Amino acid sequence: MASSSGPPRAAPLRSRGGYLVYSLAEGSGCTAKNGSAGGGDSDTSPFELSALFAPQLPEELLAEFLIDEIPGHLRSDGLQTWLHIIVSTRSGIGQAPSFFDGVLHPLLEALGLAPLGLGLAEPAGESWSPSESGSEEGGNVGYRYRYQLTVTQSSNTIRDFARGLAAGADGKANGGKASGRQPEENGAVVVVPSRTVVLLSGDGGVIDLLNGLDKSVPANFTPPTVAVLPLGTGNALFHSLHKPHYTAAAAAAGDATTGATAPAVPSTLVLGLRTLFRGTSAPLPTFQATFSPRSRLISFPEPVLNDEPTTPPTSSNTTPTQNPELEPTHISHLLGAIVASYGFHASLVWESDTPAYRVHGDKRFGMAAAELLKLSHAYDAVVETRARGSTKWATVKTRGGRFNYVLATMVSNLEKTFTISPASRPLDGQLRLVSFGDVGGEKTMEIMMAAYRGGEHVGMRWGEGEEEDGVGYDEVEEVRVTIGEEDPRWRKVCIDGTIVEVEKGGWMTVSRAEEERLKVLVDRSVLSQ
């Protein structure tokens, strides 16, 4: 039988007088499925998709989960509408290919969707049938709609793909070869199709799309709709967009007056699948971070052999001459949708991003944090803010004039249970600043642990009289951070996981962006709040 913890339900098999109910098992030892996203030759997989035939289901279950036709955002005719699926091989602990092969590909196949290049033979077993949907589109029973599959080959694959969309052409991947049909010209007007991009990735996939699209685009360009299947490490955007589910389940679990059993919260991947098949599109709020002229993008090389994760990078081992990946890539600005930070958070993201750390998934943050907290560095910076509707800048004051933490965000959560901005709501578009001064490693850890308790760090105060200080939490229109550090180790800023190093005396400004660049699939309940 269907349960609240299962994935989205398949379309009804009307000819058989019943329904297929799909369930997803997650964990080691699951049986691997053959697929096409390069998941490897292992006989086991972290995921196993199962199907159960049910002759009848309760009406309330059908109302919530039934898929009786392919949703509009997944219908791809190769002309006016396109469906793209991007499998990010480096996200998180590398489970995206296994998830595509064992879960997403079979679900799409059951609905009659196939990747470009496959034949028009009928899918094995029962599948959604156009004749049963009442639609006359397409004309083929079975694989009526096609999607373009992109498996990342490097850290530039998603940005290159997005640049192709911005240019009015299909994204390029798999060795730079364009796939699919090119847009046609109607007089002087380029016909740009509507696109849905399904990202099997973490937050980095979203920022790569955003910044790949940050170029001149045709006047009639339609922002693509992004569906995120959370296969990264923190998955901040996904958890923030789905936080109402977590909050409702927690409230139900804490209400002992009803006498009813609280519904279980499905896994994040099941929530992602439900949103993919039953969600609706909404504009994604974004911000722009602008940097001083000599700022540069930096990243660790891949792979790194015999790396010691307990040895954080320093100014002596991150110079361009010793690390080819750190050759200057100058950058003027980046777009983001999640977080722009300086101080402890930015250092943590940077120093936990070695390949040796990444194999530990979200545990890597705790490992790197322990090393940073031992050092308890106080960051030399001037932080200023500007409120909405104002032209005046206000300086953020801290005791001692230095900072441990400066973070501007548009989301509530950086991890599923780490609530950095409790006042943030999905898609509210408000930029908020969280900050505190030089409090030492022990106090920093206390503040961070309070964030894991539903955002209890907000409002924390300590000291008395002139020594009183606390966690700052403010709505802002713009933030400016000017960095005075000598050592480049402490001059890193983080934009949605991308690291930028600024020069001594350099700066970063962060402000809300007005132009719509992406849409995002969300649960329909989000728009009714």
C-alpha cells in the first residue's frame, strides 16, 4: 500500500483497473539498476525503486499523490518546450549518477519520457499511455516526450550549459557537442523555447546556472524553471523551500491533544520527487555580490592524493605557483540565491572542500570547523549595511571591532536542521544579515549549536554594560564588507559555495537583484502561505 513516506505515485493504469504505487528504499545494499548516467558497474546502489500494483486506493491518497498525466513542465516537444536533466557527478558524495540510473530514469520511463537518442520501442512493462491520457499530442504510444541528459564532465559543465541557454541555443555538454534541435528564426526574432532543468546536484548547480545565464540574453528569453533533486552536501535551497513540510510535521508530532499519530516526514529525495511531479513554478529571488577589482575565483585541484584533511590550507600552500588551480581568475561579480559570507562560514566552506574532506559528506563541515575553532581567528573587517529605501550606510559595531561571523542570506536553512535565519520564508526575497564579533572558539560553537535548535542563536546576548554584545540579525537591502587582513587565508568570501579571494583592503557588496533569472519548482502549498 501507499504510505506517506513513499515517492510520488505513478499514473493510473486505467486499462488494468488499478494503480502503480512506487516506493523508494535508501541506504547501502540496495540492488543496482542499469542506467545511462555513468553510475558504475557495482551490483549495489544507495537507492532501490519498487513498484506495487494496487486495484484501489483511498480518495484522499489519490488527491494528494496521483499523477494521471505528465505535468506540463516535463512535456518536451523539442521545439517550444525542452526538458533537460543534469547529473552532477561531483555533488555531495557522488550519488547523483546512481539516483538517476536507479530512480529518476525508471520513473520518467514509466511516464513515457526517454532521453534523446533512444529508439521509439515500447518501454518494458506497463507505462503511461497517451491514449489513456485523453491527449492527442505526439502520436506515439510509449516514449512521446524526450529529454536532454547532461552528465557533468568538469566543474564548468553546468555553466557552459547555461551559457548555451543564454545564447538561445541548446546547452552543450559531453565534450562540448550540442544536442537536440536548434531554435528557429522567425524574421529577426529568435524563437527561444521554454525550458525545465532538473538538477541532480547540490546548491552549487543552482549558482552555476545563475552565473552561466548572467550574460546578455534575447529580449524574449524566458527564464528556465529549475527543479532541484537534493544530492549535494548541505542542500540549503532545497531545505529552505521545503521547510514548511518539516515545520508542519514537527507541530503535528508535538500536538498530543489530537490523539492521532503524526505523519512521518518523507526523505528529502522523496520530497524532491513529489515537487518534481506535482510542483508549480515560481520566480527564484536572487542577489548580486560585487567585488573589488583584484578579486579572483579560487578552488582546490582535483584529484588530490594523500591529502590530510586535518591540515587546513594556509597562505603558504595556496599560492598560484604551488597550486595550478589557484591561478588568478579575476571576477567582478557573482549571482547567488542562498548566502554571501565572510569570516568563519566562508573559511569553513573553503577549508572543508578538499576532495579528502568531501568524501565525508556533511560531516566534513564538523571536521574542518574543529580545526578552525582551535585557531579562533578574529577577522579584520569593516561591515556596513543599508536599509531598504535609505541611501545612508550604517556601520555594524562589535566589541573589539573584529568579527567571527558575517553572513547575508535569502534562505532560512543552510542544512536541514541548521536554521541560520528563522524569520526567512520560502521565496520572500528578503536579504538578512547575521553577524557577531570576536567571541572566541568556544562561544562561536555555542552560537552555532543554538542555530541547530531552530534558530535560537538569534537574540543571544552576553556581557554587561559596555561589555554587552550579541548576535546581530537585521533585514537589509545591501551589505558592504571591507577586508583588512594581511594573510590571504583570511580574505576568502563565499557565494553559495563558490569561493572568492579579495586583496587586502578589498571589498564585497551584496544587494538584492531585481531581474528574474530563474524560476524554481516548489510545492504548491508554498505559494498559498
